Amino acid sequence: MAKELTPAQIAERSIIKKYRRELWKPFIAAVKRYELIAPGDRIAVCISGGKDSMLLAKLMQELQRHTVQPFELTFLVMDPGYHPANRRRIEENAARLEIPVTIFESDIFDVTATAGGNPCYLCARMRRGCLYAKARELGCNKIALGHHFSDVVETTLLGLLYGAQLQAMPPKLHSRNFPGMELIRPMYCIHEDHIIAWKNYNHMEFIQCACRLTAQRDEAEDGIGPSKRQEMKELLRTLRKTNPNVEKSIFRAIHGVQLDTFPGYKYRGIAHSFLETYDRREDPILPGTEKEA
């Protein structure tokens, strides 16, 4: 008689087998394409309790088991002031999926609730700073976040439509405030729809944002509320009706920017004009990348 699988084993098997094409392959593709993990890395996998970060934790566990280039993992949960019910759900889901989490607390929700302006932006920055600090304290050199393909596309649209800039979400970046620390996004090539399918297949219920301000969105009759990101989701959903590949086109576009067609651009925060190289009859060269004579 075959041994009955645990919920964690079923979830792991679904990643490797049932959703291999949708989850495992694009995960491995991102890790290799963007060189996200190196032998000897000590990576803090940051878990918010949502579907994305929980799946990321399982993907990283699987990679650690199968890789020939060893690295270490710490599964880090920051409690920024969750309701006790949300805290319990995170702990229960982690136990069910056999993810050994390390939980620490902060007062971020209290601070951002009275900050005014853009509390979501402030919350995200404060969370990241706390995660970097705790990860470094635990001896890690990288933090891994659960941002995925859909986040990348939506962020690009947000910047274009509301920020008046062509700016993407990079698959990895060095921390400015924590020297030696790096942020990586191993789910960069995974579509959110496939994450949802995996969640539903495994009958899992994860927390949403859990922020006190999301009640405004939940109470909105259109289901969008004040969230611009939700607005981007609705826009893309509409565009897919006539162009099923619209998200893929946006994703490819940020990998193939034609810099010589832009009248202006910024490099390392410094603005440049096409006029700087226009009369030289040569292709524009990014500052700091000139070849030695």
C-alpha cells in the first residue's frame, strides 16, 4: 500500500510535475538567465504570508534539494503588526508546507497608518529595510522576494501611465543602504495566474496584503478601490481580449529598449539628452561604459 503523502509533499510534487511548465521551468529559467544564485550564497527568503512568497519558499526549497551548487536558506517572516488571525494563518500555512520560518516583529503598520501621503510606498520601503537588516544580522548576503512576471508588467505600466517614466522592476539589485546585500526576484518569469492555479490545486488559503488600509479596496463597489495596481490588472485584462500576448510584449520590451530612439534617458539618476551625441554620428554610449582608447 502506497504511503499517503503529506500536504507539503503534495505541494512539492505539484510544482515539479503538474505545474512543471508553468512554475518550475520559468523559475529555473529566471535563476539561470539573471544569475540570481551563486554557490555559497546565504539567502533570506522573505515571506509575507501571501501566495507568492509561500510558493517562492517551496521553489527555493526544491532548488536547494536538487542543485549541485550548494547554498543556504533562511525563511524570514516579518510581522509588521498583523491581526492575530493573520499571524496564526501564516504560522499554520508554514507548518503545513513544512517551511521552517523565523518570525520577528516590527511596528511598521502603526507608523504608516498615520504617515499620510503614499502609505503603501512607505510601508514597502520600511519593510525592505527591516528585512535587509534582519537578514544581515542572520548572516545572509541576499534577500529573495516573491515578485513575479505580472508584477513586472504592472509596475512598468504604472511608471508609464502615472509616473511619466519608462522604468521596470529589475530581477536583482544591490542594496544602496546595506553594502554587500543583494535583492533577487526568482519568480520573475512566473505568471500570477499560474500561482493562483497552484494555490487552488493545493486547497491553500493565504493572507492578502493584511494591511489595515486594504479595507478601502474591499469596500469599493468596483473591486478596485484606490489601488492603482489593481487598476493595471483590470487594464491588462481588457487588453488581453484583443491582444492575448500584450503582457508578453511588455515584458519583452523592457529587455530590448532601443535607447538610440529616445530623446532623453536617465543613467544612475543623471538625466541625459539625445543631443549629447546627436552630431557625433555615432551610437549613444551610456556614461561609464565607454571603451578605453
